[in-house]
Amino acid sequence: MKPSSAKNKGRLLQQWTAKKMLEYAPTLEPDDVVSTSMGAGGADVKLSPAARKIYPFQIECKSHAKIAVYDFYRQAASHGTYEPLVVIKQNQCKPLVIVDADYFFKVYNENRNSIGNT
């Protein structure tokens, strides 16, 4: 894959993420959640102070042709009808949880007042 194509895939994922964040937090304005330009330092999605109150996260977006966690996610999904959740851990690193992005934004925004982020 050409570097320009790879950068475009990453840019599209950043834009999708920003759009979903705005969709699930309708009190925010488009300028509150912005996909950064490729090669810019820092987080891939920049948040205004208003957005940071809703989403207290640093966001990094990665789009690759093949990522092994998708195999793990498919395996979790095959176990039944509940929402798939994968816990992964690399040596000397903290465990991470993988869930569907739409599911995360929906549940997070439905419950953010009860988890201390108003």
C-alpha cells in the first residue's frame, strides 16, 4: 500500500471517530471535536474544554489491513448473543479492553453522569 493510501485510511478513521463522538454528545459543536491533520503531534482527535468534560480521553486512531484483535473479537462474538468484549495484555503492559466503538460511545454517554463525568 502506498503511504498516501495508508494516511488516507487513518484520516478517514479519525474523521469517523470525531463524527461518532459528536453524534453521541449532541450538546457539542463541530469545532469541539476535530480530527487533526496527518503528521500533527499529539492526539489524533483534538477536544475542546467542553468536549474534554464529556470525553476525558486521549484518542489515537490506527487503521491497518490486519490486526489480530479482530480475530479475538470474532471469537468472543461467536460465544453467544451478549456484547462481545475482549481483554488483551502484552508483556509488561496494562490490560486493555476491546469493544465495538458504537457500543462504547452509546453506553459511555448514557452513563457518564453516573460515573462522575458531567
